[in-house]
Amino acid sequence: MNKKMRELGALKEEALDKGLNESRKELMKLKAQVAMGTVPKNPAEIRKLKRHIARILTLKKSKEAGKKA
């Protein structure tokens, strides 16, 4: 596991949900900027947010699977 996943793994479920919602809102804002034709300040931020969201979802699924087992 890399450093980011270990940091996320230490968070509680509520913190993960909050981070997920914040990341999704930020991604929505950036996608709206692109759709309107403006260039975001940091185009790589979209990719970073997508990966962050995927990390959180992966971690939530693995925790959920661990509870069932």
C-alpha cells in the first residue's frame, strides 16, 4: 500500500464520506469549467481528483468486504 492509501485507511468512515463528497463537488466544478470552454488553473487537478475518488471508493469497498468476511 502506498502512502496515500495508508493515510486514507487511518480515517474513519465519516471522514471518508466527507472527503468523497468534497472531491466529487470539486471535480464537478472543474468539469463545468471545461464544458464552458474555460481552461482550469491546473488541468492535471481533474486527473488527481478522479484518482483520489477511486482510492476512497476502493478503500470503502475493501473495508466493507472485510466486515462481511
